[in-house]
Amino acid sequence: MGRTIKNGRFCIYNGNEFKVNRDSDGNTIILTKNDKIIDATFIDKNGSGVYSKKVSLEEIEELYRYATYAVINNYKVNVEKENEEYYFVGTADCKVAGALGLQRGEFLGNSVDSFESRALAP
């Protein structure tokens, strides 16, 4: 299907994009699977190939949020993930789900027009 589905908070740090999260102590953590954009200060805590680093907000160049959505029959729905054949979509609006005939955990084929929305994070 060729598109990368992104949802959540991201940032630019040292010119590269990272996923942003917080640890249990409230510290800002940046994460990536791309070992080409990290240095020795990143750790792979669980041996999973996900590298993380604690940073301050002052070190972050830009902070924003991705929310990927699709428009199906003029209804906007969230796109959570994809596999080789389908998009996994959802909506909290029961009327939209009913109008589209979506069931819980619905997968739709590749006829979905997917769009990405990016906004500055609060």
C-alpha cells in the first residue's frame, strides 16, 4: 500500500524526526528504530531495536502531532494502521460507523484515500 501511517506526537531533534513519549517520571523521551540517526547517547533498553533518549524540551527543534485519517464516502475516519492489503480504520461516531457499515475492528481495502494531518503539539 506504500504509505506509512503515523499517529501521535513527533519532534525534530538534531534535524531528524523522532516519536515523542514520556516515561513514568514525566521525562520527555524520543524514540526511533532508525539506527542511522542516533549516537552513543541512545539506548535500546529492551533489545527490541527501538532506541530511546531522555531529552529536555529545549533540545527539541519542533514538536507536532500526526493524526492520519481517511475520507470514505465523504466521512472522515481515523486510520490506525495498515498491512499489505488493508487499512485499519475507526471512528468514535456511531452514526458514521453505521453509515459506512463499519463493524468493530473493520479492515478496508486499498480504495481508501488517506491523508495525514500535522499540527503543532500543545
